[in-house]
Amino acid sequence: MDLPDPAVDPARAEDIAPDLLVVPNRGVQLVPNIGVVGGSHSVLVIDTGLGRDNAEQVLAFAREQARGRRIYLTTTHFHPEHAFGAQVFAGEATYLVNRAQADDLATKGPGYLSMFRGLGESVARRLDGVQLATPDVVYADDRGHDLDLGGRVVHLRPTGRAHSRGDQVVTVPDAGVLFTGDLVETGQFAIFPWFPPHDTDVSGVRWIEVVDRLAARRPATVVPGHGDLGGADLLHVVRDYLTELRDETWRRRDSAMSEETVVAEVTDVLLRRHPDWAGREWIAPGVGCLCAEHSG
Ligand SMILES: [Zn+2]
């Protein structure tokens, strides 16, 4: 398998609210949607892109937008295309994350670095010279963090384990914008990083609860980790998909079917229900994850 070059393109940045831009992923795998949110004295960058070159482009773009304002960086979770460019920001930006994510980065980052280097030449090239960054500020997950950018306070809120152990969402309350990271991906089957025995932190059950909670807040704009922006309906689509994945999996698992048969049957059902979605390779890990989970 060789993936297309996962290049971030800041020239495509779109204004979605005053002083709030998104560099869209344009449907390219391993390119995240990246946010740049400004206040009167500071600017926050959300996610870095994969590797140093991408992050340098993002930082240059942020610097241009900031025009002398202080720069902060946060990442929605530790996965490589979201956080493995943070080293570039050192000395120029304050890198701020929740404790669970900092722990993910330290404990699982090295394993993901070698796994992603095996995904093909274009990805390996992007990861050249990547060293895992150490966040400058780590806040406690149970409290969340309010970041004052000057006349605009942005809410950093860990969700608890869902797509990863250390997911956090970023809300810009005055604009009704919610950055979800990979808790939402548009137009594709939800990404389940279920890689036993190395990483079994993803939880389909908790993910449904988290998305339900986020939907109850009715954000006007949802910026997913990957794919097109939308409204609160994006959260409903993810919740409905995860619920059908759970129900179709559990019904078969609980009738003592082999896991292999469960995977085959559930894959078949979900492909028929979502014929246009990308990322079909993520159905099987999703079934595997839910086979291992129980309610509550
Ligand atoms: Zn992810």
C-alpha cells in the first residue's frame, strides 16, 4: 500500500468565523483539518499535520495570521497526523494538552512512529526527523482548561477515553464552533485504532456516550478530524453509525458466533447501508473492539 502524499495546504485556508480559520484536509488521508483561532493578544493552532515540513507550513501560516500575537498550539489527540509536527513549534509557541494525551504521546508515540513509517514511502518521508515533542503545559483532565486569547476564551475539554485515551475537544463558544478531532470523521467509517495487543484504548461504548454529550450542546459548526465541516448533524451521523456497529456486533457475538463470522457479516451489513463511505478497512477493527466490550 502506498498512500498519497499527506500534504497540508494552508493556501486553502477558509474563514469560518471572525479570526477563525480552518485549513481543510481536502479528503486526503492522513491530513487533518487544522484550526487557527485568534483573540486580541494570542492565537491558538489546533493540530499540526504529519511531520516537520507540514508543521513548518502550518506554523508559517499561523505566524502570518498572528502578526505579532502570541502563539499557542494544542492537539486533539496524539495520533501522528494530528500531533507529530509539534516539535517545530518549540520556542515559538506554547504547546498545551491534557494529561491523558501527554501520557499517550509519551507511552504510545514511539510505537505509532514506527507503525506509520511502515505505511509507505510518502508517509515515511513525512516522518523523517520527527521527534516526539514534550508539551510545555499539561493540564488536569478532570478540570479542562480555558485559554484566554484576549476577548475570546477557548475551552479545551478532555472527553475521556473514546477514539483514544487522551482525546480532547476544543470549543470556541462565541462562534459556536467545535473541533472534535477524530471523534468525528465525515463521509467515512469511524477510525478504530484497535491494534491488540499494542493499543486497545479505543472504546466504541464510551465513544457513543461522548458524541451524545457533544451533540446535546448543539454546536453551530463542527470541524471534524477528517472530512467536510458541517453542523451538529455530523455528530448524529457518527452516533448513529457507532450505535449500529455496536448493535450489529453484539447481537451476533452474544449468539456465540465466531469473531471471524461476526466481522464478515457486520462488514457486509454496514457496507450495504453506507455504500458511499470511504475507510471500509476500519469496520473490522471496530467490530473487534466492540466484541471485546460490554455495556456500561
Ligand atoms: Zn486519530
